[in-house]
Amino acid sequence: MTDPATSRAAAHPSAGSAEDRAAVWSALLDIYAGFTAGDRDRIDRRIHPEATIWDSAAPELLFGRADLDRIRAARPVGPDAPVVTGIHASDEVIDVWDDTALARYTLRVDFAPAADGTVLPAEHIRNTAVARRFEQGWLVVHNHEDLLA
């Protein structure tokens, strides 16, 4: 049976060059690689300082790096905090028009077992990112995450 996401992506006539779409996808994947490596600077190099963000952990729209850092600081820490073991991005559909890109994709976030041995279920997130081409490359200017139940 054909995967419905693959069928939709194959049927979608993507805008922009394959090279631009690949560059956008690479920039997005670099954000998640930075997260799993614990490298906030690597993440922030791919997000415009004034980006707006609908974060799956926050009810309000975030405006810029200060809001993003506030949400980051509120995340649980310590031995009882969930530990991410992997972030897997897939099912991407990317369009590029000149210096603007729209990427739609899904994420699966995997966790290590909790300190008490409880196996934490993976999170599934639907994501839409708007990126702009700047001198330093593609930067996310808006991101919208939805945690799927």
C-alpha cells in the first residue's frame, strides 16, 4: 500500500528549484540536529532573531528570540525531565518562491525511559515553517507546531 503522505507529496507540484527546496530542508534539519546535540547557537543560526513562533509547549504566539528563550527557560530540567533521544523529520512538502519558502512536514520526537523506568510515548508534531533567504542562508521567520494527539 502507498503511504498517503508520500502520495500527497508526489502529487503536489512543488514550486521552486530542487536545489532551493533541498537547501531549505537542510536548514530545517540542522535545527533538529542542533537540538539533539544540545547546541543552541546552531539552532539560533537558523532562526531569524525576530521570528514569530507557535511553539507546541506555549499557548501564545512568541515574538522573537526573547520570547523563545523565555519558553526554553521554562522547560523542565533535572533528573525527572524528559530526555529527547531523537527527532525525526519527514513527509516534507516544500515550495520556494524567489526568497521565500513554505515547508510543511511532520516530526516524531522519541524519549528515553523515565527515571522510574516508564516508557514515554513518542510525540508526533505537525509543523509549518516559513523561511526567507538571507545572506547567511535560509532562516525561519515563522514556525507553527501542532502536537498531535
